[in-house]
Amino acid sequence: MSKFTKEMVDDYAAKLLIGLTPEENKMVLDEFEAIDKTIDTLTKIPNIEKVEAMTHALDDFSFSLREDVAEESIPIDEALQNAGMVEGREIEVPKVVE
């Protein structure tokens, strides 16, 4: 199994259009190293390949959905009273993409 390198992380970051500082690159590499160590530990468990995967952490997992009942909504003015920037019935949010 090959280990991740600084160049690989930089290449993936470039493909995802995110720039990483050298410190961030090191942080990513450290995280991958921790994940690799965890996987190595798991593979050393005897007969681990025979264990059936679980979809839930609890064997007795069950759920029931409540009946969907329409309820009265609160007035728009009341819903917007804690919003910072409001224009009419809409909440203004800062631009996050250039």
C-alpha cells in the first residue's frame, strides 16, 4: 500500500480547486497517517474478514415515523424577527462564492 505524499495531497487539492498552505498539507498528511495506522490495527484482528458489516451500531435498531400532520405556521414577521438582514420576506446572506 503506497503512502500519501505531499505532492499527491497538493495535486488532489489543485484538482478540487482548493489551495493548501504547507501547514494544511502537513495536517492532511498527518491525518492520513493516523487513518493508515488505524486500518493496520484493524487488519491485525483475527478473522476480521469474517465479520459481517453492520448498518447500525445497535442490533435492535428500529424506528417508526410519526404521522405527518399539517400544523399552523408562525407568522412570517415572527419567524424573521431574529434574522440579521431581511429584505421583504427573505433573509439576506453574505456572498460566499466569488
